[in-house]
Amino acid sequence: MLNFSISFTRLLGELKKLPGVGEKTALRLAFYLLKSSDTANALAESLLEVTTKVRLCSICFGITEDDPCIICSGDRDERIICVVEEPQDLLAVERSHAFRGRYHVLQGALSPLNGITPGRLKIAELMKRLGEGKTIEVVLATNFSVEGEATALYLSRLIKPLGVKVSRLAHGIPLGSDLEYVDAATVQRALEGRNEL
């Protein structure tokens, strides 16, 4: 392997930490940034800005610069809460334009083998929101993976005794896929065809 400068090697190492970026992609990106200093500077500035300004909404735990976020502070139906695993899943549901309620982002899914237990997710915060008595329905929009299904089942068992309707996205979304990568029309059909658990 060629010996690069220390700073270039460091850049390669940082790029390879990104999901889906291997050695070849990291090299291609690093050389592109090296040739285009304007792009590199703009990227560096935006990375610094996002790490200092973006945080989690104190209500739904989606990403925001203003707390509460635009969805939680906007004119949305607060009686229906859509529960998703990650902020990118919230964006996937929003792209469908089929949901006009509010959200709750768990920040993951149950996975005991990986040490992700209910205490590591935003489940207690969800139960606190439901305890306020405003919610009439919770739409469980966790991913259709083993972890997502386990999380949905766990949540439905916690929520049903509260007298709140619990529904799940219809299974038009392929099993094992992440909601983040599903097209908007499929998410819309899944929301419209959701079933009570």
C-alpha cells in the first residue's frame, strides 16, 4: 500500500467509518475533496454546523434545530402518534404525505443480544406522553425486521391496557427492509392499510 500524508491518511480513515464506504469509495471521495477545496470547505463547515445546531426534540426525539420541532409545535393531530425507530424513519413517513399526526422516535429497536433493552430506548418517554390522556391511537411503524417486530409487539402489550388503539403499518413493506429505504407510495399504502394489533 502507498504511504500517503498523515492528514490524507486520517481523512481516509474517517471516510471509511461512514456506512457503506469502503477503501475504494473512501479513496475516490478523498481525492475529489483534495481537488475541490471549495467543496471540502463547505462540507467541513456544514459538518461543524450540524454537530453544534442539530439536537433531539424534547417531545418526539426527532432531529431539530428548534425545540420543540416544527412537527410537535405545528398544527398536527396530537391524538395520533406514529412510533418509529430512527429519525430517518420519521422522514420516510413524512415523504408519504399520508400521516397528519405526531411522532415518537424510539432511537432504536429492541435487541437483547446487542444489549438494546427497553431502558435504552425512548419507551418511558412514550408512556409518559400516553399517560397525558390525549392519545387515541398509536401507529407502530417500526421496521419489518426481527427487532422491529419484537419492538412493536412489546409496545402493543404496554399500550393496550391504557385503552389506546394500537395499529401497525400494513405489510406492503417487504419483510426485513428498513422503513428509511421504502418509497413514499409504499409507505402511504402501508399507513392507509394499517391494522389494529
